[in-house]
Amino acid sequence: MRCGYAAKSAPLKSVPVSSTPSSELAWDGTARLGLGWGLFAGRAGHNQAHAHHAVQIVLSESEQALCVAEADWQTCHGAILAPDVPHRLAESAAPVTLLYLEPDSPQGRQAMQGLVSGWRVLDAETSARALAAARRAGAEQVASAVLQQLCPETEAHEERERDAVIEALIAALPQPLPARISVAALAARAGLSASRLQHRFRSHTGMALRPYLRWRRLLTAMAAVSQGKQLTDSAFEAGFADAAHFSRTFRRHFGISPRVLLQLKPG
């Protein structure tokens, strides 16, 4: 989903960024996960280039270095990134706020309105207003408060015809997912052939079925870790083969080890 108006972006400037990685455990702050959203507030540590299936909003009171889609490093006070866009955040000297939204949720669709080439830069004034709103809001209202500042003249709306069959299938997925889940069984449940299911699923979510199921497992494991469970227990609970599989998947999507989650305080 890449639609909406051509929003004007604040000017960017290239900045040199150290190529020497520091410890991933330098991440320091609070993290909280909710239904369809995640929030980090604190100092960002080292991370590798990565891409995840969430809309990401970056907010900072000071200039923050960001690399998007393998372009040069740039600085800005904030940005909105579409799902599956490769990016990397520089280690931050000042606190940053990172808000993650499920792209197929009403708030995720609202945030993506106005993105050009997969991302939108926020100027210092807009970022400051969004940060102030986030700090005033309770945890469950953070996403709405931020979007009221970033998208004041837009509302979440249906940009395309919704697929009720796929929506019902997603809503009926067991939580957590079993270790093995058959595409053929899901197709039969939806009353579709396997090929037709996969075509309609990608059209509806913007993501192929199997990667989507892997993303759901990842979110389940992350929620378990954030609740204080060990990595191995969290991995098995989410249906990963083992902790190593969970760690590899987490690093590919977020550029850091899931061990970082263990160091963060609950929001």
C-alpha cells in the first residue's frame, strides 16, 4: 500500500556515521507492546540494516541520523517509514521514540497516507508536537495521539475494497500459531484453492501468506519476551523451531538480537 498525497518533506543533510558497531546492549529505555502497535522510548543502540512488516514512526527532539533504502545517511527530527522498507537507525546520543503500527490496521493505514517512495520526513516542529502528544497520552492512546499531530486532516479510511474472506481468516488464526500450519488447510477453511488464497492474501495485506505467518510468530515471541519470559520459552510458545530460529528472524526484521528486549524496561 503506497498511496496518498505527495507530502512535502523537510530538507535532509548527509552526515558521517561511525562504521564501528558498539554493543547491542547499549539500547536503553522502555518498550511496550499492544494489539497492533509497539513503542520504544530511550536511547537507540547499534543495529544492522533491516526491514519489518510494520509502519515505523521515528520522533526525536534533536537531529537523528537515519539510512533508508540503502541511500546515504541523513539527519532529520522524525520520519514515517512504510512496511518492508530497508532502513537503519544510527546510535542516538539523545532519546528517540519509535512507534510501530500494523500496516493493515486503521491507524497503520492512516499513517501511510502521504508517503512518497516509502517514507516521509517530519520537520522539527511537527516531530516536537507529536512527541509532546505521545508523552501526555496513556500507553494505549499513544498511536492515536501521535497520528492526530502527524495526520491532522486525514482519517483512517478504506483505500481499497476490503476482502472479508481474508479478514475473517486472519481473525480466526489461533494465537499462538501452532508449530506447523498448512496453507492447504487454511485455503479449505476459506473455501478457496491454495493458489487463489495466496493471491488474495497478498492483495489484501501486501504480504505473502507464509512471511505473514512468520511475522505473526515473531510478534507473539516478542510479546512473551517483553513479559519477562526467556528467549527459548518465547520461541517455542510462538511456534519457532528453536531459539536460534527466533533470533535469526528477529535480527533480520529489526537489526538487533532479541536479547536487547531483555534489557529494556516495560513502558
